[in-house]
Amino acid sequence: MRTSAYLSFDGNCAEAFEFYAKTFPGTGLQIMRQSDMKTDAKTPEKDWAIHAYLRIGDTDIMASDVFQFGYTKPAGFHVAVNVDTSAEAERLFKALSEGGQVTMKMEETFFAHRFGQVVDRFGTPWMVVAAKPMG
């Protein structure tokens, strides 16, 4: 069994996932837009993503732009990224912070060499962790 995150966006899903594909060492970026659907329906959201997929490490992240239900700002969760080195944690945190809002600055904690929290410019909350060995 595997779990994955499914994120919702307000019209900028494709832009966000293109950014994530450049920022994270991932594979398999896929974006299906409303305009890719074989339908006669004409909607103003034709360039919105109806499905996006990216594999980051061994985790799948999926998303779409919210259509009929209306967008709600994400709350109550973070996408946690665990990396092997402090340098990689700093690199990711810097990239995710550009245009976003740092909610906890990157620093050493009792459990991590580097730990920080940020809401990126697309509204996705992230935790970036370079953990200390347990035990």
C-alpha cells in the first residue's frame, strides 16, 4: 500500500507542477488540461489542469485546479520533504520560499540538522527536513 498527496489549486496547478518538477529531483511530470478533453463543452477554464502528476523520490504527488466546488486555501497539513543533507534542505527551502511565506525559518532543531516550514507562492504548505539520526 502507498499513500500520496493530492493538492488543489485555483487555476495555477500546471504552473505549480512545472515549478515542482524543476525544483525537486522528480520524474514523470504529467499534466492534463481541460482543453485536452474531447468534449464540445466550452469553459473559461480550458487551460486549467484537471489532473497533474509528479513522482518525487518514492512519493507520488497529484493535483488539479478546483472547478465546480470552489477553491479553499489549504490548511491543517504540510507536504513534508525529507532530504539527506543540510545543503539540499537549504536549496529546497530557498526555492520554495521565493514568492512564498516562511512560517518557520530554516534552522537546527533537536530532531533535525535543518528544518523549516514555508507556504510556497502557489499556496502549498511545505516542511523541509534534514533529520538527525534517531537513537
